[in-house]
Amino acid sequence: MSTRYEFRVLGPLEVLRDGRPVRIDAAKVRLLLAALLAEANQVVTVETLVNRLWGENPPGRARNTLQNYVLRLRRALGCPAGGAPVFTRPHGYVIETAPDAVDLHRFTALVRQGRTALAEGAAARAAPLLGEALGLWRGDPLSDLPAHLVRGVVAALDEQRLDALELRIEADLALGRAADVLPELRGLIGEYPLREHFWAQRMLALFHCGRQGEALESYREVTALLADELGVAPGTGLRQVHQRLLAAAPDLIGVRAARAAAPSRDGDLPVEMTTFVGRETQVAQVRRLLGTARLVTLTGVGGVGKTRLALRAAAEAAPSFADGVRLADLAPLSDADLLDRAVSEALGLRDQSARPVADAVADHLRDRRLLLVLDNCEHLVEQVAGLVLRLARTAPGLRVLATSRQRLGTPGEHVLTVPPLTLPAVEGTPGGTPARRKPAVEASGDVAVTAAAATEVPASSDTDDPLLRSEAVRLLLDRAAGSAPAFRLTARNRQAVAQLCLRLDGIPLAVELAAVRLSAMTAEEILERLDDRFRLLSVPRPRTSARDHHTLRGIVDWSYDLCTEGERLLWNRLSVFSGGFDLEAAETVCAGEGVPREDVLDLLAGLVDKSIVAVNSSGDRARYSLLETIRQYGRQRLQEEGGTARVRVRHSEFYRTTAVRAGQAWCGPREVDWLVRLRTDLPNLRTALDYCASRPDLAGDGLEIAVNLARTRCWFFSSTLGEGRHWLERLLATGDPPAAATTRTPTLTAGALAMKAWIALCQGDNPAAETFLAECRAVARELPDGPSAAPVTYIEGAHAMLVRGDPASRALLAEARDRFRAAGQAGDAHMATMLWAMAEAFFGTRASASSARDVYVAEAEASGAEWARTWAQWCSGLVELRHGEARRALAPLQRALARQQAIGDSWGPVWGLETLAWAVAATGDGSRAAGLLGAAHRMRRDTGVALIGLRPFHEAHLTAERRVRASLGAEEYAAAWSRGASAEDAPGPVPEEGTSPVRSTHTRTGGSHTPTA
């Protein structure tokens, strides 16, 4: 299946790949993409792109840098071989997109259709088209890019938006909505006071509301304004409207009379009693689908807002349906035999004949263009599906919008899963993932809060507040304004408000119930009690209709009751997973005791259909997940049935096996696949580690997980070294010595201590490494090989090299390598080989270093392991730097850095960048070397590594720094270093050998200090 890309420029630049957001952090790469999208499907010349990226002051090697940015863009988009959709052409580049892949193209097409409909006198058809077009706008276009470089593009886009606004208001006026558009026109005139068309429309709206005097006064006002500001008189169009108003033109009078006498329709949708918050994208999606599909079904978890979204979308789409919109609420219906009659009543039929009700409904709808909203269909899925199919075959003008927790399964059905409200980003939470970095919310911290910190944040006016970009937060504040008038968003409680919305999964019902609790509790207090959310969010209040579920538990109970017995058992057991899971995990952990393994797939599919489980099929393995509210409900049910311990043990055993398999495959062809899988499953691995640490009888299993995660360098790959050390320390300390002895062998304990010491060494924490090494030696006495066991010898060699800078480390690491190989531990042997080659590069002769490098490179290539190959490239560069020519070291170091970045390695680039700085310094390019040293310092700071504790690296660093300082002088060195330290992303590697490294062009705000080491 081909990859589908979607691009959004009508707001901050966004990219979706097969429905999933694509993260592009570098500002210049985002700017390049915007420049290509502005002329999508057309070749954009190199000269144009250089001008778009740098304006009138491009760098000296702009073409090469542009080529590098194109490569980085393709890498970020995940382009397949050939570069699609970004292609190289003889004079430039082109991005090829499908007609509906760019929101700007969809906007343009909808506006064109609306303009045509308006010209044909079909205002009822034009209004929803133009409304849908404007609904695609998410804010100012390309607002996240440098304004001075996109000014021309933004101005053109803004003009298109204003033109569409004028057309939509014209359609609204033609439909008799003068009173509705007046407030909007007042705001538009305030923002664009010299745009005459808005003044003309305001004059017409005032006239149609019977306010002719105010309409004429508006003309005098705009005439004076134009004379004062521009020294001109009103244009022809505005003068003609004025003349028609003065003459009370018959066409205006006739239109006003017809509108005043417009009859009301029976069965209109209920009036909204509370503010509709957010959902602009989903409303536009529903309206777009209703234009092409006969049946649209909104599915989603209970309480997510399906009904509210359906009613809002139906109300906005109403002008497109000549015979109106009708709502049939099926929630109170318990007898499926009464379904036809319920729909008949919703349509206002009064058929008293003996014929079947369905026949009467079909006859009634046969020649009508009508939208029928069927709300709450989940308990009558089969019956509703049958009725809809029958009506669709009879009435070609009928459109059905259904809400259900389960799809209907009717031919031609278009399913739209309603997502939770958008959530705030809070640093340090799972919501702020590297894949999609959002603006951070101000944290409350543990410091004393001053009076200023409690200052109220005006939610209604501060639209630039990142917190208020979250729909969930806006809903909480809106509902709290009614139920808890004293509540205010302040600098003190904003972190708690953000966490509250995150913990509630952005489910509107849960957020609204929490808002009610704000009348008696603070946000912090609600957050503290949220583990018992079903009791906390049971707010007593009168039930106004049978379909209103006023407790969170009530709405989830309803979903639970709709499931089969097998689905309920599976739901309960799936609650032990954290973050997500795949089919293999679900089958292994959840099968048994009433759930046959062969049935798990079908049961899981049933839970997906019922909106209990979400599925993401964009990768090579489908990933499933539960919202936290659904998970917590299942966990309570699992506890009630007494199955928690049994299922959690199976969960821990599955992830222990997974970690062991990854350890066995380490340094093999699927090395990177396993690293990616482990990183994806880190939430589950953490859950398993935590459970094992809480049970002394499982401490050995937990230690085996922790050791294998360290063995596979998972913690290094994910840049979470400190966490790896934490789990090793905690599990080694778990239980009394007798209990620990029953679950941990001396070999496992020695391996864990060696891994713990290795992590401390890599962190530069030498005192801790000394302590852990001593513990490792003590335990090694119980091993068959004693202190010379492979793990002990390995860590002795690593300690000798990194801490003491001792040439004797070469022999120790070579011995460890041989012992690991003899034991069949290929991955551990590879690490020993790498460190041995590194020690030879630092302390050996040219001959011994070259020989060790050749052995290491050959083994890495033979293994087929991509991560290993990157370090082999790095080692080749290090040997060339220390024993050959510095300039020849650049290419292998850059290739290693590029490969590590491509596979998502967070650890390798820390050292690749540092070593590249040494090589560039040795070539005499002081300015670039200083920038690289600054960038490497920032990466070490981000990963928590202390260079001073790694002796050979620290000494090489000091040598390079002294050389660069001497060539540049203190002031120039500090400036170049600071530029590198504040760069948003690491300098990218270049594609061709001998080409200079590319420097980052985007810097963070805030200063940096220049270190001496």
C-alpha cells in the first residue's frame, strides 16, 4: 500500500504520514517544505528556494546546504527510495501531492465550488461549502515559521481567506442570516477598517434587520475614514450599495419581506444549552463526508462527545438539505421492534394505515433531500443497519448521520472515530513525546510561590497562552465558569489543570464532571484523588432524559454491558498493559481461563469496533491501546474478579521473554528493529520491572529484564541511562538475602553489577563505578571462572581505559572479548571488541590500532547489525584522527553520525559530534570546531554525561579546545561555541566525502556559558 501524505499550511505547518503526525523540528527544513508546498506539483527553482530560506543574505555554500536540507526533509518524511513525494528536477525541486493532500488545495476547491453556487443563485448550497473551506483554517498560516521569510506567501493566503469570508457572508445574507453576521462584521471591520466590501455587507445586514438609519450612518463613517487615511472616496461597489439603500430598492425590500415571512420547520435540532468548544476539524470532516457519503457513522468511546459533534455538524450542514434535518434519539429505545416507529415519529409522520411503518417512512423520504440524525445506535446496531440500508435504497436524497460506539457495518458506511479533545503539553509527561514536541506549560515546581505567581491568567483574552490551545483545558474553564464561578486559572494551578485534563484523557464528559467538582475542591485536590475517578466524578444531579449519563462510571458501565462475556474478560486483562501492545502480547498475556488464544484476535476486533480499544495500523505491526479511563475501569473489574496477580505475572513473564529475545538477537541483522521495538514497549517494560521489584519472588525475573535492556543498549539508544541504572539498583536491592538468593543466580547478579558499573562509567560517575566494580568482584568469587569471568574482565578493562587511562586496558578488553566469544555471547563480545579497538586507538601504536579497527569493522559488517556498523565507522574515524590524517577522519565520522541519526540513536551522536569536533579542530577550521564543541556540550548536558570522568575523551577534548582557543582568541571562540551550544539541532552530516559539515542555522532563545572542559 502506498504511503499517503497530508500537508497543512492554513495554520502552523503540519504533516501527516498515513494519518500520523510527522515531526520536523529544524526551522529551515520546515521553511523548505513550506516553500515547496506553496507551489506544490510545480518545480521550484534552486534560486527561489535559496531566497525563501535566507532572503537576500544566503550563506557562501547555499546550494550545498539546500541539498542537505532536502535530504533531511526526505528523511523526516520517511520518503521511500526515489524520494517521493519530494523529487529532484534539473533546475530545482518539486513536491508532488494528491489533489486533496494539501489543505490549501481543498480550501481553494471548496471556495471555487461555493463561488459557482453563489453565482447560480444557490446560496443554500454555497454557504456550507464556504463554511467548510473556512473551517480548514487553524490560525494564521505558517505561523510557526519566521515571518520575514514567508511574508509574501502569508499575505497571499490571508487575502484568499478574506475573499472566502466575503463570499460566505454574502451567502448568509442571501439566506436571511443578517442578524447572525452583524457581530462578525463588526469584528472584521475593526480588524480590516479599510476593506470596503465588509462595510458594504454590514450596511446590507443592518438594512435587512430594519436598521436603515444605522446602515446609512455606516456609509458616512467609512467615507470619512477613507478620506482621512487614504485621501480617497468610496469605490464604485460601496457607492452603489449606498444608492440602493437610499432608494429603498425593490429587490432589497422584497428580500427582507420574504425573509421575515420564512416559515419555521418542525423537528429542528435542539438548541445548544452550553458553549461548543473546539472540534473545528471534526465538524469540517463530518460536513465534507456528508457531501459525498450516504451514511456517516461517528464512533468513539463513551463520553467522547459523539452526540454533541453530530448535532453541531448537522446544524451547520442544514442549509444543504432542502427538506431539513431530523433527529431520532434511540437511547431510550429498549425494544428493537419499535425502531421504525421511533424514526417515523422523528420525521413527524402521522400515518395511521395498517401497512408496515418502515414502508411509510420509505415512501415519505423517497423524493426528499433530508439529513436524518440517528443518535445512540450501539444497542440496536443490526436493526439500525437494516433500516438504513432499506431507506438508502429507496431515497437517493437521504443522508444519515449516526452516532454509535460500534460501526453499523452497512455497505457504503463512512466511519469517523471521534477523538478526545486536544490535550495540553506538559514537560516530563508521556504527552510530550519526542515525536511531537509541543510548547511547554509553565510548571509550578517545588519552590516557594510568590504573590505574583498566584496572579490570575485571563483565559478569555490571552489566546497566545499555550495552555489555552488545548480544547480540554478550554472546556474545563468554560464549564467551571458556570459551576464554580470563583475558580480562576492562575500561574499556581495551571500545571494541575493541565495534568487533570491529561489524566482525564480529554474525554468531554469527564472534564465537565471535574469542572463541577471545582466548586468544592481545587484542581490539585481533584488530581490527588483521581485514582478513584469513578467515585470522584459521580456528581449527583437530576436526570433530564434517559440518554443522559451523568456519571463517568455510568457511561463506561453502558459500554461494558454492550460487550460479550469474552470481550469483557479480555477488556479486564488488557488493563495490565501500559502505553500500548500488539497482538502477540495480547494473546500471550490474556489467553486462558475463558478466553481461548485463538479467539483473542476476534475479541480484540470486537473491542475495536465498540470503541473500547484504539488501533494504529500505520507500522509493520498493529498497535492497540486503551484510554486511561477505560484501562482503570478494566483494572477495577479485574481486581473484583481476583485475577490481577495472575495476569500481571503473565505480563511480566512476556516482557521478560521479550527482553531475553532482544538480548539474544543483539548485534545481529535485526538489531535496530529490536531497539525500536524495545523503545516502543518501554511503558510495558517499566510496568513489568516495577511489579517484579515489588515481589521478592520475581526479583530475578525483573533483574533479567533490566540486564538484557542494558545488554541491548536500549537505555543508551533511548537516552535514558539514569533509568537503566535505577532499575538495576532497585532490583539488586529487592527482598531479603534469602528471598533474593532463590530468584537470582550469582551469574545473573554479577552480570547486573557489571552492567550497573558500565552505566556509571558512561555517565562519568567514577566514585559510583568504583563501588559497583568492587561489588562485582566480590560476587565474582562465587562464579566458576572467579574474578576472571567475562563480565568482570570486561568491566575491569572498561574501568582501566575510561577512568585511569591505562594502556593495560587493551589486554583486559581483548581477554574479555575472547571469553565472551567462547561463551557464545555475540552481543557482549561485540561490545568488548568495540572497547578494545577504542583502547588501541587511544593507547596503541598505529599498527595495533589499525589491526584492531580492521577486526572490529569486519565483525560489524559480518553481523549485519546497523548500530554496530555506525560504531565501526566512528572507530575508523578515531583511528585515522589519532594515527593518520585528520582530514581523512571527517568522512567516516560524518557517516557514523548520519547513520545514528537515521536510526533514532540518542547516544551515539553525543560522541560522534564530540569526536568530529576534535577532527575539525585538527584540520585548522577553528570557528566550525568551536561550534561543534558547543553543540557536543549541549548534547552531553541533555544526556547527563560528565566528560571529565572519561579520561581519554576528556584529554582529547582539552587538546582540541586549547588548539581552537589559540587559533580564534577568547572572544571569537566564545561566540562560536555559544552558537553551537544554542543550536536547535545538531549539525547535520554531509552526503559527500570531503564536504564540510553543515551548521545548524536555528538557535534557541537564551544564552549559554562557555565551559573550560
